[in-house]
Amino acid sequence: MEDPPRLLDATGYRCPLPVILMEKALRAMDPGGRLKVIADDPIAAVDIPHFCRQAGHLAERLASEPEVCVFLVTAKENKGR
């Protein structure tokens, strides 16, 4: 059984803060750890998956209400590279 993901509620923050907070949380996690990110800044819907692609993390957008974006982010396995 997998551990539930950690939660990062970035609602109320405007970009780039949701991505900065997410990056800080991911750095503290073990490889393969999961982080659920909630943001209400429309730009976060673009910035979060873009950052994850660039950094090697996996970002999956989850169903949510229209004014909120929710991502399940899995920390990359090879943090040292």
C-alpha cells in the first residue's frame, strides 16, 4: 500500500510562488515520493507541468473544479542527476 501524497496548498499564491513552493517541497522528498499540489492561479496550470518536465518529475493533472488546478507530482527517481 502506497503512502498518501503530501499536500501543498498553494491557493492564494500567484506565480511563480506555487512553483517555488513545489520545488522546495520536492527537494525535501525521497525519490518516488508524491506531492499533491493545489493552486488557483491560472498560470500554475502551465508552469507546474513545465517545471516538472524540465526537472524530470512526473506531473499528472487531476480532475478539479474549473477555478483550481490540482496536480499529483512524483519526485524524480534520480535526484542526483
